[in-house]
Amino acid sequence: MATGYCTLEDVRRALRQASLPGDLSQDEQLAVDAIAAETEPLEKDLKQHYYEPDGLDDADAIDIPTGPKTREDEHDLPTHGGMVHGASERDRYQYRKNSDALLESDPRTGRQRREQRREPKREIRISIGEYQDGYRDDRPAYTRITLDRRNVEAVNRLLVINSDGGYDDWTDGKEGGVGLTHRGADYWVRRNNGGVSELYLDVHALDDDIASLSNACYVEFSFGHEGIPRAVRRAVALRAGAEFAEEATIQIPDNATVYNVETKADRMREKASELLDEYRREDM
């Protein structure tokens, strides 16, 4: 059964309000396909999944999501936009401030120093706190990764690279979770009012000599917004109704009829975009 965020009755109501033709009872599969075709792109556009735990009335032909979805993504550890000479070394190897030695040293010597004493963890961009070499105190230093879906409900697996090039599952042995109550733990996920979800990793909890900053984190999470907002439901119905009306107009008496259907269908899509604009602005 096709998955969708609205029912056939929602599409029928949208067609009736737009004075567009179409017999859903005769072309039910066409309407079902139109709803499914508009639902998946909407999730990718808004980076959001909606569900109704108890389903929707009159949804016999449509599979309304009743629970969160899961997803697994690969992420790099965020780094600085650029590294100045010596920034990735331990402090004890750096010259004094205002020293001319850096200008006088041979470029090849500088490269050797960086390669020999390069510390990948010092290249990680810190969002909260300050990274300190060699020890961890009560003040975590978090780096932030924006997840690809909103409203993360749970972190199921969190694989983080180690010094051997393998991956440790931080959900087994380290502390963390979703929500502000977990701030201060090894990892936690923050959700803002628009549902944008960001994963915070404590750099002190990483191995001292991590093998790579690229492809360093794999996170499997559950996500979704409980309840399908009325505006989202109506937007899907409008888009599906527009597609259905254009496909269902098979016998056309004259060009004026074609133009009339296309014009009304375009207006339905414009209205749907207006309804969804507010949800696109939620991450601003």
C-alpha cells in the first residue's frame, strides 16, 4: 500500500474547492499514486517525517505512517576553515608570540614539524568549550554535526572512529542521549524549536590519535514529528489533486479546457508552496 500524508477524501476536497474535474472512485489508483509521489519528495525537501500513531480516518487506500523512521548517515568531523602555521601542534612546540623565527625558518623544516607533530584533534572545530591536550576535566569541548533529518527522537547507534581506524559504538559504554538533560555527557543531540537536530560530540572522549577526520562518524537515529500538521496534509492534497486533474483529463473537447485545467492546477501548487514556506523557514 502506498504511503502518504493525506487521504483520498483530502484530495477530493481539494479538487472540489478548485472546481477541477476528476472521479476518484473511478481512478482511485491514479489518485493514490499521486499522493505517494508527492509525499516522499516532501520529506526530503523539509528534511522531516510526520506520523500519526492512530492513523487517519478514511485512509483505507493510503498507508498513513504511524511511527518514526530510522536512518543511518556518514559524517566527517567538522574542521577549521583554515589552519595557520603551528595551529595543529602542541603549545610547547610553538614559538613565542611576535617571534621572527617562523619567518626565518626554512619552509621544508616547517612542513616536517607539522607532519611529525600534527594532532588531528586540534584541527576539529569546537562549538562549545575549549579543547585541552592530554587530559579531560569537567568541561567538555563539543564539536557539532547537523543531522540530515529533523526531530531526532533517539540515537540507536553512534560509531566514532578510533586510533586504529576502526569504530567504537558510543551508545555502548559512553553516556549520552537526546535533549538538554544530556548536556555534559560524551554526546548529546539538541533539537531547536523547528526540529533541526544537531549531534554534539565531546572531543575529549575521542581517542587521542584518531585515524581520520573524514568519514569519522556513522550515526543511526530514529526521527519524526508526531502528528501531521493540517497545513502539510492540505499541501500534499493540493499537489496530488493538481497532478490527478492533469492526468485524468483524457478526453478534451477543446484547447480552452486544457488551459483551464493547467491554470487551476498551477494555482493549487502555488498554494501548496505557500503553506509549506513556514516549515522551510523553521531552521532559520
